Amino acid sequence: MFNTGEPDQSSWVPVFERRSFVDDICFGGRTFDECLDTLDRLLKRFGECRISVSFPKSIFVQPKVDFLSHKVTPEGIQADPKKMTAIAELPFPTTKKGMQAFIAALNYYGRFIQNLVVYGVILYQIKEDDFAPGGDLTAAKAAFTELKTKVVEAPILRHFDSAKDVHIMLFANEWALSSTMMQMHDNKHHPVRFCGRVLK
């Protein structure tokens, strides 16, 4: 990957239409030929990087796949319904550590949850003392309930299409900034991803 101490620029060219996480890779295409073209480029890049592939563990040219607790289909990406149901059925935590575990589960699926940070910021600020007798958890319980509702209602996110315009819907208040990235599909704006940041 290096020529005389500098990065080889040919290694900078991305292999498009794929999602990666450590050693798991998912890619697709609109047609069978597109899938084969991407596979050819991916295998070529693997050869250049000396990366081996376990073919018995590989799945090729499927209409839908389960990938890292997500369902990937031609229509888009969906959070695993079983995992989302499990999150929605969690009781309100009784400790700060329990709340942190709930937040971690939400963060993993954050791209599917509209305005996650708007409601989540209340949960981020909880202290252990708030769980002691006399602590006021009213706002936290309301945010917890609202987030569980949003988990149940999590939509299928459409695949990002670099050829289409991107539309951003913003929501901001004094403690959080939330956005919905959308693109036109079937003559409607559909979400591609939900994003957000807590303002400090």
C-alpha cells in the first residue's frame, strides 16, 4: 500500500455500495450485474491488501440479509424487530448504570430514532443520586417512555442514493440539535438517516 514511504494513491479509491464493520462487509446493487461488478472490485481490493475471505461464511446475491442486527433489503435498512421489541419492553432503570445500558442500546440504533438526542439528553444528565429516595425522575421517565415509543415506530431507512438530492430537516433547541436526512423515493421524502448532537 506504500511506495517509498508515501501512501499509494490507488489505494484511496473506494469500493462503492458497501458497508463495513471490522471484518463484516455488506454490499449490494440494483441489478445482478451491479452486484458482480462490486464483488469483482472488492475481491481485487482484498488481493491488493492481502485480505483473505472465508467463502463458507460468505453469502452472495441474496434479496435480503441480516447484518449486524439490521435487516438489509432492496427497500432499505431496518433495525432488527426482535431487538427493538426487547428495548421497548425494558422497564425504567433503577440505577445510573442501568440507564447507561439503555442509552447504549439506543445509540446503536440511533440512525433509526428521530430526535434521539432531544429526549436522550435528559437521560444523559441523570446522576446516581437521582435514583435515591426523594430524587426527581419525572422528566427522565417521560423521556424514557417517549424514546421507547420511537423505538417501536422506527422506520425502514431507504438506501442513500448519491444521484439524488438530499433534503435535511432540522430541529434545534438550547440543549440539542437533531436532523433528518431524506431523499425522494416513490414521489415522497423518505428518511435515509436520523442524526443528532447534544449541545454543551
